[in-house]
Amino acid sequence: MFAVEVRDRIMIAHSLPDPFFGPAQHMHGATFVVDVAFLREKLTQHNVVVDIGAALRVLNETLKPLAYKNLDELPQFKGKLTTTEFLCQHVFDAMVKAAKDGALGEDGKGLAKIRVTLHETDLARAWCEGPV
């Protein structure tokens, strides 16, 4: 299995209004480092996994609508607990859609898996991985 991984970051604000989350129930900020790994069984005819430039562009476009926003106020997240794991799934779904729609180029259509990791701090991270 071969992989290429790209990285970006995002600053957001949100709350997790459930007693389960203790002090994180209240409004707080987070800066996530976001890694997206693209995996395939064999390299393409150009000996790559995916176009790194396209992968960086698609990741940036996926994160941009969330950057410097209060996630509690975004309609697509209304009534949702925007945990790190939930946000991993959100980014994962966008990256899979981009691969299937050709936004990563023709090579993106042949990917086997994608893994999205959100680093919440240097001590904690969450990830979501699945087939394309």
C-alpha cells in the first residue's frame, strides 16, 4: 500500500452542550492540524498516489468555509455535537466526494482509502478512515 499525506490547519469556535463534555460544554476555541492521507495499492502510471497540489487545494477548499467560524452558528451543524471525531467525518466525506467527482484528478478516482486525522493538541487526536 502506498500513501501520500497532506496537511492544513483550521481555527474554529464551538461548544459541546452536553454535561458529558465537562468544561467543553461552554464556548471555546480550537486550532486543529488536519492531515489527510490518500492510499492506493499501486502507483499510477506517473508513479504517484495522487496529485499533491490537487490534494492540498481540495483540503484547503474543504476547510475554508469553517475557518474562523463559530460552528454552532453554521446551518449544516445545527443541533450537532461538533466533536473532533465528527469533524473528521465531515472532512473525510468531503475528500471522498472530491475523489469520486474528479477534483483530485483522474488518479483520485483510483484511490483505495482515505484517512483524515485531526490533531486537537499535541496530546490528543482523532481520525476517520475508510474506502473511497
